[in-house]
Amino acid sequence: MVEPISRVEEQKLIVRAKRREPEALRRLVHLHKERLFAFVWRVVRNHHDSEEVCQDAFLKAFASLDTFRPEFRFSTWLFTIAYRLCLNALRRKRAFAGDVDFSILPDGGEDVDESAAHSEEARRVQRLVWSAVDRLSPPQRATVLLFYKQEQSCQEIAQILELPVATVKSHLHRARARLKELLEPALADQNDRTRILHELAG
């Protein structure tokens, strides 16, 4: 996991990137590529398309660095560009096929006991959760990913998705309700059901 940098460090890095210093551009890619790919992949659900979207997002961001507004985090701006590209990719490819490769997903957090994180039951629950997330609409899916996986606030999500904050909260509320509806009958273990549904209740 790449450690985030401070706002001051980020601003210095962007100044250097605006001068097209190769090391600064490489550093920005290194800082954000993993989180960006994880987000994009969950939205478009295709490895090849995700790589293209991420590459295009960085290229567009670097080409437009002069328009970057310093009051925002670079990651917020980058995710906004990537989300627009995700929507374009989804419009081009209405139908989805193939199995989801859950092996590339994060293991659920550093605070999870290692033996539990790698147990068959934990993997089963993870598959159920992600399968349910995949059944949400693209805006709801993006909202859930940004809120739970990227730990973005509703205000930051609103900037990324270019929606009013009230709409983001509505997406989050409806997504939670839909996920509870999908997951409750699938989770046989009472402890898993209680824990996950409590988390979704937010």
C-alpha cells in the first residue's frame, strides 16, 4: 500500500509536474495507480478496459495540469477524469461477460486476522459482497466504492461524480438498501450477516 503524501508535498509535486519533470510525473502515477485501478476495475469490470481507462486518465490529467485547481486533492481530480472515462467505456460496452477475478481484490483490510482473511469462509463472503456490488447501477457502484474502499467523503464523491451531495447521499442510501436486500438471504452465518449488514447500515 502506497503511503499518501501531505497537501504541501502534493502541491510541490504538481508544480514540478507542470514543468513536465519526468520524475514528478512518475511519482504521481506511483502514488495513485493502485487505488485508481482498483476503483476503475470495479466500475467497468474488465481488466483490459480498466488498464486503458487508467492510462487515459493519467494522460488526460497530465495534459490538463494547468487547469488543476489547488483547492482539490489531485486524487479527487484524477478520479473525476477516470469516472467520466468509465462511463464512456460502459456506454461502448453495454453487455458484460466472463467471470470476475476476485483474486486481485484487496484482502479486506489490514486489521483483519490473517488466518480469517485467507479462510475459505472469508473468501466466500467476499465473493458474495462483491457479486452484490456488481449488481448495483454504475453510479451506485461508484458511490459505494468511493465511500467504503477509497474512504472518500460525500462531498469528495460529489466532486468526483459531478453530482449534488444530496444525490450522492441518495445513491449511498439506495445502494445500502439494495445490498442488504441481496446479501441477507445469501449469508447463512449469523455473525457474518450481522456484521456486514451493520456495516452497510453505516
